[in-house]
Amino acid sequence: MFLQTYIINIITFFGFQPSFPLFRGPYEPESPQIPIVPGALSFVPPGAAENETAHGPFKCHYPAMAAEYTYDPSPNNRGVWLKHRTDASKDFTIHTDYEVRAPIGIERKYFLTVGEDTKHPVNWDGIDFPYAKLFDKSFPGPWIQACWGDIVNITVKNNLSKNGTAIHMHGIRQFGSTLMDGVPGITQCPIAPGDTFSYVFNTTQYGSTWYHSHYSLQYSDGLLGPMTIHGPTSANFDSALDPILISDHNHRSAFMDYYQEQFANPAADPPRVPPKQTSILINGQGSYAGSFPKNRYHKKVKPGKRYILRLINASTDSTFIFSIDGHNLTVIGNDLVPVEPYTTNHIYIGIGQRYHVVLETLSKKHISRSKEGYWIRTEPAEGCHNFETFPDDRQGILWYGGDDDDRPPVPTTTAWSYNSTCSDMLDLVPVVPWTIEPPATGLTAVKYHSNHALLEASVTIDTWFLRAEGNDAAATVNVWQFLNDTVFVNYTEPTVNHLDPPYDPNAVIYLAEEPPVGSRPQTSTWNYMILIGGNLDNPSPVSGGRLVPVAHPIHLHGHDFAILQYSEFPYDGPESLDLLLDNPRRRDAVLLPSNGFIVIAFKTDNPGVWTLHCHIAWHASGGLALQDLELKEVLAAQIAQVPTTFAKRQLDRTCANWERWYADPRNHWNPNGRFQDDSGI
């Protein structure tokens, strides 16, 4: 399948499918580290950690820019990051086009260990969980911090026994560094047990995001953590709270429950239902069935202050509606895109989405007691969750108290009134504007081709044959599909090593339309997609399968995309289109409505292999993904012309180590059976 230039493409969802799972040492990255000169444009960013690190407070350092730039720490000037001493046009501010220019920071090195310990269960919601896979034995994993323009170098060591791993920096564009995108079978081979991999990338964006395993279902068992790139904001604030990761949780390993997803059939007798989640966590704290109230997340704040909240939905299967009783929230960033300030009392936050929000606390005269608490609510959005019993949305406490108070009061506050139906945030305007070129052929010239399968797309569950492996014959399982295709990656043969056709049908490769060869890399071409959910009133005929009214949080690697249209009504051909081309919403994760459609556009400007997938973990493991192969010749030349550089050497070493480990069946979780039973991502 190809993404045709200037022709709106229809991508349809239908279906569902089924990984579980000596070495040469790592090479040192060949990225420069700028020496830090004492006093040379160094400062503690306003959003740094609440508590100092073991090495003192986190600081931004710009030694290469100290001669020309200064930093203003005023809380009323947060839109300016670095101010040029003589020429305001060279300032780095909230209005700077961060895809064109960024400051020059330093290299920051982190080392993470991926591990597990079944003998010492973790306890996040009052119930022991012996299946956790963790970064540095913590959940969430360590907070990765950097400053706008830094080089980040994260070395990951895999101490798992029966799993490979690969770590994705969610939402980081990896501009020109596709080999650092962290998707096994696509941009790298998995990191074998005992091996390491260094992810080195430039921070051209700023804001908050998260990093997580992209190997099968590992992140659902705990392999995730927050990341913040400090930079300017579109509204002023006084202080910041540490990132708030919201997640659903299951008392069984996701690898155990995935079989429920593979063989789910609600129409069977008795019904076989998909896996269900058991509780909600905020930064790894929760209260299962409300039975462990002391486990709740809580945060003490001071009256009359403006705090930055950094909200991240790191769930397996749940969209949440975040709110704080009695307090308004001003959204100033979505994903890694700064937006014009927008005030609301609740925020829909889909899986993989992030928000920067300013919380203005109450003034002293509005606080009636010495200790006063307000519920932090994380309500599962109607139609976008699957809990075994509907959880209490009162999952945290924001409270006011004296310096000596260390336990929050139990709030008696009332929730805001809002629509609880699953949706996206629709009223956000990017600060740095984009104007999208209209399709050159006009909206009435949309072409339908036979290879687009369903013209009116439906969301259905279909079946697929897992390839035979070991002593296991081919098995029929549920699969999710893009356009009749289900992704099933080959861990030993990542796509970056096989850029030319013929492609494995289960790689689901799409060649993005590219600008003329002579104009690269100065110009880019827009690519357009219509992503369609179900049409429950008039479903298209399908070959097998069952109609499933499910919303999908769609995430694209390597890009921000513009959302030209978001409709909760069924797609009914070109007459349904009403595109916003002048500075539409922009982000890297968007909710596709269960009975509607979205139209997105992205630039072909980043050589690489970029994954587009649903971020419901069950659906990604079920194959609901495709690979956007972009600027293939440029990418091939980049890889070929630098065979001795760190990135290529690391790719080759990691693949050789993985092949050696995988070749020994004694390393497998089932030595005589199937090793990979899902898409691999």
C-alpha cells in the first residue's frame, strides 16, 4: 500500500491478533559532550524536581551560548527561555519554531536497568503483584530530565531472564535518528538479556512525555517512566509538581491475560471476554476497590500559587477524565506541542497523551480550615475502558496544610459536572502555527482503490493464523487489522535492515509520498490520511469478523501530525469532509472515535521507519499498526555512508547478540513451543 500524494487515504480498522518471550560490550556513543564552565549560563529551570537529586538541584547548562544569551528567572516571564543580549529576533521563546531552531545544550547521560523480581512482589494498590518488570526496581521508572537543546544519552541494560526489550521515547521526533526509536523488529533487534543499548537523541522539542518498553506487552507490567524536557511555556507559573502518571493496573501479568484477548468471543457460551483491568494508579499509588485509602496519591500545595501539572496517561486500556474538585485547569501544552492557554475544569486524556496544565490554587481567604482537601479525580471515560468493576474516580487528594502536616484530610468535595463520554480535547490552538496545504486534486477528487478494502470502514474483530513455530502448529487467533493487514514483526530482521521490496506482507509497509529528489531535504511533502472507526448505522460488508464499536488512541512515531478533522459521526464519503487547514490541532496521539473518523496530515521530512499504531496495548499486540517508510533513499544513504558510526555499529552488535541468544531454545520461556505469539510491538 502507498500513501498517495495529495489524495486523502482511507485507513480502516478491522480485526484483532496475538510474545513472550557471551556478549560483546557496548560501544561508546560518538556524540560530543560540551564541558560545563562554572557560572556560564547555568540555571535551575522552573519545572525542576520538587526535591533535589543526590547531586544537587537539576540545572540547565548552555556554555556554548553564554556569550550571547541570558536567562530571566522571573515567574512572570515564562514564555522567554533564552534572551539574546542585543537582538530580540534571536531569542528562544514560546514562539520559536522548534522544528527550525533550538538552543545548544549539553549531553546528559542516564543508565537504566530493566529487571524483574518474582520473589519480592511489588504492591501498588494494596494487592501484591509478583509479575512486575521495572526500570531500576521502581514504578514509575526514574524521571528523565533534560533542557531544550540537550543531547540525551540513555543506556539501557536488560536484566530480564526470558524477554528481550526495546525502549521507545514516546513523542520524541528522533529527527534524523530513526535507529533510536526503540521499536523491536522495526528500528532495532531486541536487547537480549545481558546486553545493553544506548539511545542517543537531540531534544528539539520541549514539554513532558514518557519512555516505555515497545517489546510486546512489557509496559503494561510496569516498564515505563516520565521524561521532561524543560523549556518555555505559554502561561506563567510559580512552581511545578513532579510528573503525574495515570495508569490502569491488573493483578495478573499482561502476558497472562493476553490469551483472553486472542480468544475473546462475547457471543460464545459461556462468553469469552477480553481482559479487564482491576484498579487505577497515580504515580504507582492506588487503592484496590477503595479498600486501601492510605495508598492514595496525595499532594500538598500552598494557597495563592500557580503550579504546573504534567499529566501523562500511561495506561494499557483506559482513557481518563482528569479533574480536581473546586479548581480550574489551564491547558498550555498537549503532547510536546505548546498551545494557547485554555481554561477548563476537566481534561480528557487518552492513552499516550500528555498535558501541561497550570493549576491556580485557592487564595487563603477561600480556605476555611487549617487543613483542607479536594479530590483529584481520574474518571474512566465512558466507552474507553474495561474494568472488572467500575472504580471510584476519587484516586488522589490535593490538600492545603501547615508545614508540619504530613497526612491529608479526607475531602468532602463535589465533582464538577461534565460529559463523561470518551472524547478528545477539541479546543486547543498551537502557539507555533502550521498552515496545511490542501490536497492538490481537491476534496471532490478522492479516489477509492480496490486495495483500500472497505470503502466505509468498520471496526471488526477478525481471525488470523499465527505462524507455526517450534512444536506449535499455526493457531487461529483474534487480530486487529489496518486494511486487511496485521503487523507481525521479525525480531531478527528489523525493517531498517531491509528497506527495499519485496516486503513481508505482515510488515505492513507504507511508502510515504516524498518531495522531488532535487529539493531534499529543504522541502517536504504533506501526507494525508482518513482514519475511520465504525459506521454502526450502515456497516460495510466484511469478509468474516464482527463489528466492534471501539475507540482507538492512535500514535504516530517520528512526527507531530495536524488533525484536519475530528468527527464523531460516521464517514460517508467526500461529502463528510470539512477540513481545517489554518493552524489545526497538532499532536502525536489522538483518539479515533468509535463511530466516527479523523483526518490527519504530516510532513514527509524525517527519513526513517515510523510506526503508526493503536496505543491500547492489547490492540498493538494484536497487530493494529503499520510502518511508514519515509524518504527511503535518504535513509539508506545515511545508514550506508556511515557504517562505522556508533548507531550502525550498535544496531549490528545488538542484532548479532540477539540472534545468538534467540538461537538457544533454553533461553525461551517455552523451550519446545512458540516464542512470539503477538505482533512483537
